[in-house]
Amino acid sequence: MDQNPRPEVYQLHVWIRQISPMICRRFLIRSDSTLADLHNTLQIALGWTDFHLHRFRIRGQDYSVGQTIVTDLDINGDEIKLVDFRFRVIERFLYEYDFGDWWQHEDSELW
């Protein structure tokens, strides 16, 4: 039996909420990627420079990555892998970036 199964590939559709016209991206990411990897991918996909506070909200829990700890209740997501969440097809979660402008990105896992 294979002890190291091959990672799955997730297709994410990301869009910024309450922006018109819609700003969105689609990309693929491996299931063995961490939340920190996903944060870095989002920064590249959206052309940002990792300058603002940010966090993920997944199933009601907040996860910080890197040096960004927003509240004492945030969990450090640097080592948490996407596969650990066991996302369902079309499940959504939130990525908040730039708390001054409050850009909220909705992320859907499609595969």
C-alpha cells in the first residue's frame, strides 16, 4: 500500500466581494499546500505585495499566516495543509485582505 498518496489538485475560483465589475481569478493548487502557500498564491494571482493584514475564515474559525496575528483567537495556519480541511466540492471560505479597505475574497473549491 502506498504510504504517500499523490496529492489532489483543487481548482479555486476567487472573487472580491462587492466590487463591480467583478474581479476574479481561477487557479489550481495542490491539496498538500499550506494556508501560507495559498496566501502567497493569492498575492501573486491578484498582483499584491503582501503589505496588509490578512486572514482566512474557514468554517467559522480564523487562521492567520506569516507574521499576521489579528486576534488572540486566530490559529496559526502556516503549517495547516488544505487537505486537512477535507473540503467538499463547491465549499466556500473567506480570505480577508487589507482590513482598512476590508477586501473580502470568497474562495470556492471546485474539485
